[in-house]
Amino acid sequence: MLAVDGTGIPLTFLTEAANISEFRLALQTIDQISVESRPLHPKKRPNILVADKGYDARWLREALTKRGIKHRIPKRRKQGHREEPTYNKHIESYYKTRWIVERTNAWLQNYRRITVRWDRKWENYEAFIEFACILICLRRV
């Protein structure tokens, strides 16, 4: 799981087994964010979180609200309904920025070593993901 800022620079990532759903890792990933805005006072929480429908869970929305993070997560259609919920139309302008995350994921896929996991040790795999994130950051600066 990857968290990026508004320009697509990776802030933090979390790797886990493939059989674990990503939305269960959302809070752990958000807790790892630490951005130096002022010396000795790193920013620990994002102002707003934009995610896709896969993260539509009441417990996640409540946990984000409790932490003071605004969330813009589209709601899924209820079973038997044909039209989208009206909430999705209200957040459409925020959701249009979702392509930034997808672009960063595509940048990570440019590195063959992390596209398919060949390493036996997860430490090595995470090190190469971190190295790829560093290269992405250097190209953006």
C-alpha cells in the first residue's frame, strides 16, 4: 500500500501478504506518514484522504474522522440499486485527483525488480521498493 502527496511523491508504503485486503492496511499506512514541515515538528496526519470504492467501510470512515482527517471515499451502490449514491457526485472534484496515485503506482511498475517479487526475503523486497521511491522523489525534485 502506498500513500502519496498531491504531486505524486511517495510519503510512505506498507507491504503485506497478497491475501490481505488493502483497506485493512489504510490506518497503519497513515500512521507511518511523517513529513518535515518545520524543524523538530513533523506533520503526522494528512488533511484529506482520497481513496477509491475499495476503501468504503464505516469503521474506516469513523476512524479517519476520529483522527481529524477529512475523507473523500466514494460509496458503493447498494444491492438492487442502479444509480450511484448522491454523495459520489459531491466528491467528484476530489476523486478526479485519484489519477496521481495511479501514476505513482505506474512509476513503481517501471522497476522490474519490484513488479514481480523475485526476492525470498521481504527485507530485500522492501529495500528495493524504498530505493524506487527515492528515485521517484529525485526525479520529481
